Amino acid sequence: MIEGKLVRLRALRAEDLDAQLRWRNDPEVAHWATGGHPGFGPVTRAAMERFHEGRLREDPRDGATFTVEELGGGRPVGMADYRGLDPFAGRATVGITIGERDLWGTGHGGEALSLLLDHLFGACRLHRVELETWSGNERAQRAFRRLGFTEEGRRRAAVLVGGEWHDEVLFGLLREEWEAAR
């Protein structure tokens, strides 16, 4: 368990399935998390069970999904993950979704991502962490920049959201930038 002031990251559990199913079937969560990409949702319980089962068996040397849990009551409020861990290149790709809309804009997602970065740069000794979002998700972009991420590029008109094309925005953060910001 990795604990902050607002949230903790803990290992994914079988009982997290219901919350994840609810988040992935919430059109507004899907919209902001992925630009409404159909791979995120809506999703059936059977499909989510298969996906969840695979996540429970992930090898942390390759990737892992954490439940973001609110301190105090222990309510699951989101997911944070890393994937594509490459120890030779010293990099991984991360993602964060806060599924509980009442916590949007409260710092819970930023703290969860910060805790994940501490883990990856500390325990995993990575050199670089990457993430991406779509150009319409300005709240996420501001949060990434606050944590020290730099916009490194765009894939123009690569994400279709609500019938309109948006850029995919690519961000990176180097170990020395993370250490300087801390």
C-alpha cells in the first residue's frame, strides 16, 4: 500500500470489479478518461470480469493496476496503472482515472498519480514516465503539468470525441525533473 494525505494506492482486489464496472459504464467518466473510446466503455459485466481477472494476474515487472482508495472510509474512487514497463530503457506508461465524479477537481487524482510516480521513480528506479490524453481534456493537462510533465508532442486529429477530431497529447517526465520538483 502506498499512502498519501487524500488517497492510498492499493493492490487491485476481486471486490473492486463492481466499482470499475460502474465507472466504465458512466458516459461522463468514459468521456474524460479516454475521449469516449469504446474500448473503455460501455462494457458488459462478463467482459469486465475477463478484463479484471487478467489485471489481477498482472506481473508487476510488466505492469500493474492499483485501486485508488479514499483515506478515511476506504472507498474505492479510481484506478491508477503502469504498463509497458521496460527496465532496460527505464520507462513505463501510466494512467489515472478518478471514477467518482464528486472528487473531480479536488486533488485526489493528482495525489494518486504523484504516489504512483514516487513508486516508479523510487522502487522501480525508472528514468522516464510517459502518459497521454486528448486535447479537450484540459483539466488533465493542467494536472500533468503541475506534477512536472512536459508536453512532448501531439498526434494531430487522432482522437474522435463526440464527432469531432482532437489531438492526442503526449507527455513525459524524467527522473531528474521529478526529483527537482519534489
